[in-house]
Amino acid sequence: MAAPVRRPGRWRPTLDRPALVALLLGLAGVGYRLVLTLFTLPGSNSDEATFGLAALHIAHHHERPVFLYGQRYMGMLESYLAAPLVGWAGPSWPVLRLPLLALYAVFLWLAYRLTHRLFSPWLAVFVVGLLALGSERVVRDQLTVVGGRPEVKPAVVAMLLIAVALGERRVRHRWLATGGFGLLAGLALWSDWLIVPYLAVAGMLLVWAAPRNLVGWPGLLLVAGFLVGVAPMIKDNLGAPPGQDSLSVFQKISTRPGAPPTWSERVHGGLLEGVPLAGGLCPSSGCPRWLTWFGPAYLALLVAAAVLGLVAYRRATEAPARVRAVAQLTLVVGAALTLLGYVRSALSATDPLGNARYLSVLQISLPAVLWPLWLAAAHVWRRTTGVAARVGGAAAGVLLAALTATTVAATGAFVVDAPSIRAEERGARELADTVRRAGLHEVYGDYWTCNRLIFNSGESVVCGVLDGNLTPGQNRYPAYWKRVGRAERPGYVLRVGSPAERTLRLLLGGRADAAVVAEVGDHRVYHPPIALRPWR
């Protein structure tokens, strides 16, 4: 930790050895992600473009969206954070992602503080080192503007630190601390409902650790802060049509038509694949079978961490020690509830690779999960321990080393794959430039082309979403669809060989080839001689 040192003629803060090492590792992690941000790695997509377009509308059109366009459950806090930068510099993926880089740095710092306070300084260093690494799956959750996860993680860790500080009576301005706790809780709930398990256990920790600090003005400010943070969601839901409130919409997307998956399929997808993916142990292509060991090991470590927390609580003789023990249990329960909620959802079985992002919040509990291994590994260096304890400590050390090596390997795989991602990103920008040079300002395309094309063109090209049958698809922002609908002769930007392109060529018949104005990568740009809207 930083400790101010006074010397004759000068004053400067100094860092102890763990804090210095953690600082260097943290700077490496931020630097790594800064380079990725500047090169638009991971690649962009239309979901992220929607947040970017919302940031443009906030900055230039004074719009105030509450939820992601076309939804009523994903908050737009990331768009508001990016709006000043995007409004000043224009649409740019690196500019759009810079606020998330800052949030990642804040999360690293807070994770170090929390781990140092609850566990040990050198475990805090190890946690920062692991968080500094990042596979494609992990970095995508941290740096791409797709809502929720980058901002709720530092918010929850800050809330836990506030609760612990209040319980240990280290806070001078209780009213400010409780108001900040409530504000962070409200903002996190508005941003992403997936954080609800952690918000619940953080609130319970606050009530248990500092009940007297919630009486009077501090308690009122706690409620007021929460209401301010969650106010956008409350206001929107009060005016939502029946069945379109956030809870109803969230329940709909959590279910899928057809026969529900079996529990074995959910456990395999959620635990054996989802946990290693979210933990950064797997490449973007998925987890090899030999890495599925981490899922059961994660559960075992959660149980061990719970036992250690209970033992620490029973042995504690002073209130601060009891508060820290309960905070350790809070991390365990938050992770367990999050994992249980994910495994119960059908999403865990239908697409583990695509849905593992919902477990990225488990990074909050990383210190608690590693604590049993860290304690066991420490026995190797103690001469007073027996042979069995040293053997167990050696095994724990091997597991920590294997965890680190696997995370490094997954990070390396992402770096090696970067050139192909960059090439695809350049192709997307070239497509936008080609459409503009062709003189097209209103086009139709598929979902994963449209909003990305609009953002890359700075809204000089707008796009209406069609499905494979050339009928209206998921148009998140109705104004774009209406503008393309008013165009006299709109173009089409379609993937080569896609169902939509095959349908268009059938409609054009012998004029199909003549209507092609450009071909960029795996896309063709069509400009039919007449306004073609078959769904009408």
C-alpha cells in the first residue's frame, strides 16, 4: 500500500513491495489493452455500433435513451460515458472504447485494494497479475461497448470496500459513504441485471456490518442515492406498455422455444465450458476437453473458501476481523448465486461459447476462489509444517502455476490471431467507404452489417435490416428504417451466398449481375434499377 514519507525539504508517497509489483503488473495490463483499443481488437460488431450510435445521438441530437435501442433491460451508461469523446472526435472505435479502458484500470485498483484488505498483499498482487492477462473472451467483455459488465464490476467492488470500511469504522463521513453505496447500486442495476446476485449480497453485508450507520441521514442518503442511480429505469418502466417492462423482457430473452435442455446439458455448458471460458483459460474457438477440469475445481474452491470464511469468523475476536470474514463469505455467495442463475438458464446449454460472457462478473470473486490455493501453497515455505502439508502445498502451487500458464497461453493465442481480426476490421471500413463512393446513402442489409456500416460511415449511410427472406428484421432504431423506406432507389449490401443475396438475385433475374456495383471481401453491393421492396 502507498505510505506517505516525510523527509526534510520534500514529501513524496512511497510504495511497499507488493504495491509496487501490483502497480507494474497493472500498468502492463492497461498498456496491453490500450494497444488493443488503438487497433480495434477485439473486432467490432453491430451490437457495439448501436451503443456508439446512441453516443452520437446523445452528443449531437440531445437524445436521452434509457435502454439499448429495441430493448428495455440493458442500460445505456456506456453510451453516456462515451458521448463527450465521440461527440468531439467523431465516430471511432478506439474513442468509443476509451471509457471502458479507464473502467478496467479502476477495477484493477479496486480489486487490489479489496484483496489486500480481506486476504493478503501478495495474493492481491497475484490477482492483479491474472487480471492483467486477457484472452479474447475476457478482453471482449472488458473493452467492447456492449453494455453492463465493464461498469458493474468496479461498482460492486467499490460497494464492498465501502461496506467493509463502515464495518471497521474507518469512515469519517458516513453519509457520503452510504449515499455513494446507494448510487453505485442503482447505476449497476440500471446497467445490467446480471449483477443482481452481487448487489444483493453486498447490501446484506452493509446491513450486517454497519446497521447503526444506516440510521438517520446516512440511511436516507443510501435510499436517495439508489433511487437517483436507478431513476432512468424506473421512469421508463412506468410508461412501458404491458409486457414491455424490463422484468418481462428479461424473462423472455432468458427462455428459448422448444424442449428445455436437460440439467446435464446445462451443467456441461455452464460449468464445464462457461466457467473456463469466462475465466480466460480458453481461446476464442472454445475450450478443449482437458480444460473442463476447471469447472468442478471452481466449485470445490468455492466450498473451501466458504469453510475458510466460516473458520475465520469463528476465530475472530474483534469486530473488524469478523467484518472481513463476512466479506469473504459475501464474495463466495455472490459467485455461487451467479453461477446457479446461469446454469438454470437454457442459455448455458444452447450456446456456451456465445453466452459465457454472462459469467464475466465472476472476476469479482477471483480473490476468494484463489484464497484456499494460496494458503495451501504457503505451507511449502514453512519449516514447521509436516510432510503432508508440504505435499498439499506443492500441489496447490502447481495448480496456481498451471492456472497462470493456461491464462498466458490463451492470451498468446488471442495475440497470434490478431492479424486476421484486423483484416476483417479493415474489410468492414472498406465496405463503408465503398458504399459511400458508390453514391449510396440508403441501403438494406442483414443485422450484423447494418449498424456497423452506419457507424463506420458516420451516419452518412443508413441501413435497414432485412432477414434472409428480404423481409423486415431487427431494426433497433426505427428512424433508420423509415429513412431507407423513403429512398427512391435504395441499395443492398449483402453477404455473398447468403439466403438474402440468393433471394435478391432471384427477384432481379437477368438484371442481377448488372445491379452489382462493388464486391468487398465477402459482401456485394447492389443498386437495383428500380426500388425493390418485396415485403410490400
